[in-house]
Amino acid sequence: MRYFIPATRLLPPRIPHEVRRSRVRNLLFSRWQESPAVILAAPAGYGKSALLAPLAEVWVTLGEEARDPAVFVWHLLAAYRDRIGGKAIEAKLKSGDWPGAARALAEALTTLPPHTLVVDEAHRAPAREGPSILKPLLDTPGLRLGLAGRRAAPWEALASVIGPEALAFDLEEALALARALAPSMAAFDVERAWRLVSGWPLGLRVLLRCAARGMLPERAVFEPPEPESISAYLLAGLKPEVATLAARAAAFTEVGPEEATRLGIEFEALETLAEDLLLERVGHRLRFHPLVRSALLRTLPTEEARALVIRAAKHKGGIEAAVHLIEAGRYHEAAERLKAEGARWLEQGLNHSVLYLTERLTGHADLSLLRAEALRQAGRYADAEVLFLEAAKQGEAEALLGLARLYLDTVEPAKAWPHLRAARDQLPWTKVRPLWAENALNAGRIREALRLGAEGPRALLRSGRVEQALAAVRRLEETPPPRPSKNHREGRLLLALLEAIAGDAKAGLTAAEHARARGEDLGSPFVVALAEARRGHALLAMSRWDEAGTAYRQALALSEGGPARLTVEALAGLGSLGDEWALEEALRLAEASGDAWVRAFISTMAAYARLRQGKGHPHAFPLTEDPFLTALARAYPWQPGDASLLERHPFLLNATLFAPPIERSRRTLWEAGKLDVDHHPGVCIEIQALGPFSVRVNGRQVRFKRAKARLLLALLVAGVEGKETLIEALEVSQGEFRVLWSELLHHLEPGRPPRRRGYFLAPYRLVPRPELRIDLWQSDVSPETQAESDREPFADLDHPRLDEARIAFKEKLRQRLINRGTVRSLLLAMKLDPLDEAPLEALENLGDSRAYREARERHERALRSLGLERADLGGLA
């Protein structure tokens, strides 16, 4: 269901502009030159909306309910709907996937021409999620964002801040306003009023309007209007019946002819008061300034004001109605509305709104289940558990299902079983069966889960059909389900795991990073921590041991305070890298949670990771109903290997989580006649060419008898090929070369029979093989990482051909950095060659003044060191 945003929230208010505020306007434009986003942050009445309204091409005024991130995105979509259509974005919002909708909106805006977007009442945006929602929009070329709100937080990191000091009227502006509103007022009195209100535009405007009506009491100059007393000045000189008319209309916040008729008010009469009451004209309606509304309502008897607010609530409906009912003190009616519509709001992803309303209605015990469910969906498991347990003690059968869902979320099947059994006795089996099936799946009771109807990617994964599970998740990425999955079921988290197991570990790394970004958007520490552990799995599959360890330690730190089960994958990852205590703790926690499958999974993961590192695995493999994990346990340690298992699951030959050492799996295929080579040496070779040159065979350092044999291998790595070319480069005879080549064969291809074609060494070059890892040849390491490591190829070897290789490597790296085109990569390119103007020009085009200045200074220092000068660079200062 579409969330309704009133059309008037998408129109800038028409506010009188008696004073041309060139000073502040120029300041605003200068800040936009430095940053695509500017926040005007000041209390009410500082002219923020008036300043931005004439500049806006897209306008949205946030309602109170926009504190919910889903509603905030609905506001943004409504502002752009006429320009981009947005059906696909709306579908995501209807399903509760507001992070996906925000990303899709940012992509859609790239098709629009340059324009200015203004978000008014920005303090109503969600404090935690608001910046992450708006930040991608700022990548839109030509988009300028103006925010107007009561405070700078949380926008300081996103936008340049213009505060109340700059927005306050200076004396010249105060005198110009007085000439427009109270021309007979002496400049001396205007200055006194200006000083006493400290330049507050609204306060000064009120005083001057009072003066214009001849109703300025002497004390007004000495007692400037405050929010609490502003009505005394606004209503000065108005007839009592007219003042009452305005106060009654204020209950509606925004009034059009229809509401005026319902209130028995002549809309035309109210329009004539618009300027005196500082009303904003929005389309054909009038909107009350928040301070004005509050002040006017205080002039009515309490019961009358309350009755009017209740009438306004009935007129508005939805979440806004509930907020108005609470404002009127009609807590019971607000609670009834929440009970009637709360479940639907949760389905729409509006759990922040439900949490806000239930917090305001804490005295209503019958809302505790709804609040508990909202807390569960927000990932606040400990708080949700307390409420669910309390409700269960009071006999609420639905609380049993709530607890079951909570322990399904945290994958603690042992905790879920007692509540599922109790629910089975009290509720229809049709309601309990899906949860029972999923809990059986979580517990590793796979046959039972499948019998009860468990299906989908997780059921396929836990029943050993990993390729099918991966294909299913990839399809879900292309065609998302009606409801986005959350927590451990979050689609990209599962995709990251399955890519690491049976697909492409690089894709798994990307999926984990996307899942982490989504977790941050959702404010879910559960998703963020698990995503970091899944990053570790992808890095572990790629044998990037140090990076994997960093990811696992980060995941463990992020898991603190969450369910114990959340730490299992991070601990298992550290155990896979050799931390015996961490592995034992992971196995203990998995057993305590009642998850037999994950216990088998992490034990197998650790065994195979240790095998690839040349380490042993002292633990027995736990029993499991998963045939895939069982087959992996039987094949371990692949001496000899199982060729049939490799044929059934060819991904085991790639860099995946359960892959045996590549030299063992390919040797297995060769021995089974499935690999078309003359000989397989059964070893893995790691060559480090960046930094000091070193070689490892099956993890053991190679010690060359002859220095020139080491140099020969370095030349081959650098791409020098051909017997005569190598002999010339080494300055050796034909006989000496044969001895050097023989030494290489001895180290790199042990056990090779005579007259067999080489595996790693062909005449006379290196042959790329999966078992041959050379850091200089790696393409999966980012150029930024390589540049920051500051390691030069063949650092401890001196030879002209290696000098050429170093120059070529540096030039290729520099070009890759420039092609990336980010601030970080361009600054690193400048570090490699400060004289190059290409990255300098690219930085200028990016518009990052700080980075450009840094690069320019580096460039000019390099020129001065050569005794040269450069003409004025122009561009950003």
C-alpha cells in the first residue's frame, strides 16, 4: 500500500520577501561551491524556508512521521515521482525494503538534469539513517541539496552548516524590514528591537507588525517575544472573535477551504490575516508556523483545543492521526488505532513509527506484543525477548510464536523448541508448522524439516545441494521476493556465504560488503557483524589469510552484546587460521545453541582452511545429515583424493571455502586420467616478487644453491622468455644455463620423469597454472592496496631487465589508479609521479577542493625541486 504524502508537502511555501537577503544568499551559494549539500540549522523563525523556497526545483517538507526511515524515503519518492515515475522504487517501499528503494532512487536521479532539492523540517528525518539515505543522492551530477532544520545534527558530516549567527538579521536588514512593515518607526527604536531579539527574524517581524498596527507597548522593546509569549504580540490589535478564529484553525496545522468549512470558518477571512499571523501559503492552502500554531492553541480553553486536535486527527488518518491523538491526550483512541493498524505498518517496514508510538503509549499493556514484534524486526532482540517472555507468562499464546521467531532470527533452535511445543498445544498446527520446519532446519534435523515443507535456498544449502542453493539465491537477487529477508536471512548475507562455498569468492566478498552497507542502513548490528564474518569467509576461500583474520576479529568485536550464536562464524574463522581456543569455543556455542549443521559446517571449514595452509585438524568431524559435508569429511585430507567428488562438485577446484589444496585436487584428477598433462608434480608454488624476491614450494622456503638460478626465475617472472634471451641476460654459457635450468626443475617440479613435458616450466618460460601464485601477476588486488604497500618489484635484485620490469609495473599501476578516478586513487597516482598532470586535472574535475590543493602543492614542490615553475593552475583555490 502506498504511503500517502499530502501534495502541499511537495510545494515550497509562499512567504513574503520584504528584505533581499543578499548576504546570506551569497554565503549559501559559496558553500554550495564547496559541498553539494548545505544545512541551514537554526531554531524556528530564522527564515530558513524563506531563503530556500525561491531556489528549489524539487521541494519536500517532512512530516512528523518522517522519523521513520521508510516514511522519509516515501517523502523523497513523492517529491520526484512526476520526474522519474518510480514504480519499481515504490514496489520496494511497499515490501518494506526502504534501503533498496533509497539506492534505486539515487540511481534514477542520475537521469535528471542539474537541479536543487530542498528538504524542509530536516530535523524530522531519522537521525541515524537520514544521512545514509541522502548521501548516495549527492553523487548525482549537478544535484544541489539544501536542508533546513532546527539543528545541524546529524547532517554535519554530510553538509556544510550555516547556523543561526549567519541567519540572524543584521542591522541593515532589520532597517530594511522596518521600512516595509513599520515605516513610521524610528530607526533608533528599530535598532533597540533588533538588539533585544538578537537578530531573530521572526521575533523582529512580530514586533514590527505590532508597531505597524500602533499596538507596540513600551515593554515590547524590553521584553522581546519568546515562543511561549508570542501570541500576545501576534494577536495584539485583533478582535477577540478574529483571534479565536485563527486559534481554532491552528489545530489543523494546515488549512484549506474544506477544513475551514468544517470548522465553521470563512477561509477568505483567514487569508486576510495570513501576513499578520505569519502564515505560509502553500498552493491554495495556509500552513501555520510551528511556533505560531503552538502559541495560538494556548489561547483557547484546554478542552476546546483538545477537541479541535482530535477533529484534526480524524481528518488526517494513519500514523499522523495517532500522533495527533496522543497530542490531544486521547491515549486510548491512539492505542486502539495502533492495535488496528500496527501489524500492517510493520509489514510496510514502518517499525520505527510503531516503536515511537508504543513508547508514547507505555501504559497500554495490550500493545506489548506489537512493541515486542517491532523490536524484533528492528534487531533489538534482548528488549524484544523481555516483552515476549512477560506476555507468555500472562498466557498470550501469540507470544510463544514471537519467541520462536526471535530464536529463529538468532539461530538458537534449542531455545525455540520449548516455545514451539507449547504453541503446538495452544494454537492451530497450520500456524506453528512453518516455524517448526525452519527450526528443525536450524537444528540440523534436515529430513524432518523437508518433510514439514521447508524449502528455499537455506533448505537447499543445509541438505547439501549447494549449487542449487546458489542458483536460487542468484535468482532472488534478480527478482526479489515480495518481502525482503532480514537478519541472518538477509539475501546478500546468504549470497555471500554461498558464493564463498560454491561460486565465486570475489562475488561473495562484494555481496558481503553490500550486506554490511544494508545492515548499516537498517541500523542492524546483527547484519553488520554477520556480514563482516562473511567477508572473512570470502577472504579465507581466496587464501588471503591476514585480511581474513582482520575481518573475523572485526566481526567478533561487532558481535559484542548480541546473541552468543552471532559470534560462532567469527570464532570459527579465527580457528580456521590456527587459533585453537577460538575453534573450540565456536564448536561449543554451536552445540549449545542446538545447531548440529553449523557445528559440522564450521568444523569442515576449519579443517579445509588449515589443510590449505599446511596445518593439521585435530578434531573429529561431527555427524550431520548433510551429504555434502559428510562427503567432504570422508575425503579429508585428500591423500589420495576423491576424483568423483571433484566431478560432482567442480567448484572444489576453484578458490572456494571447502576446496582442498589445489595441488592435491589437480593431482587427483591427473591420477584419475581427468587432467590432460604429461605430469603433475603435486606441489603449490608461491612466488613473492613485490619486495624482496622469495619462493615457497608447499609452504617451504626454497634456498637456491646458485644466485643466478634465483635471478633466472626472477627474469621469467618479469616476462623475459626464450633461451638465447635468457642466456644473454644472465651472461652465462650454454652449459651453465643447463645447470641453472636443471636447478629450477629440481625445486619447482620434484619427481618429474625424464623427457616429460614440464608443468610449471616450458622451454623457456613460466606456464601460468592454478598452483602457481605470483603476487606480481595478481589481478584481484586493488591498485590502491598495491600503491599503499609501497613495495617495489624485485627489491633485492639488481639487473637492467628487472629495472625495466619495475618501471613497467609502476606505469601500469599509475594508469590503473588514474582509471579508477576516485580521490584516493588519484592522490596515490600523484604520489607515484608528482609531475604528471593527468591525475591533477582529474581531481580538479571531481570538485574536491581539499584534495586538489594537496595534489597541486605536491606537483609544484616536484617542479621546484627540478628548478622549474608552472603557470597559474586556475581551478579550485
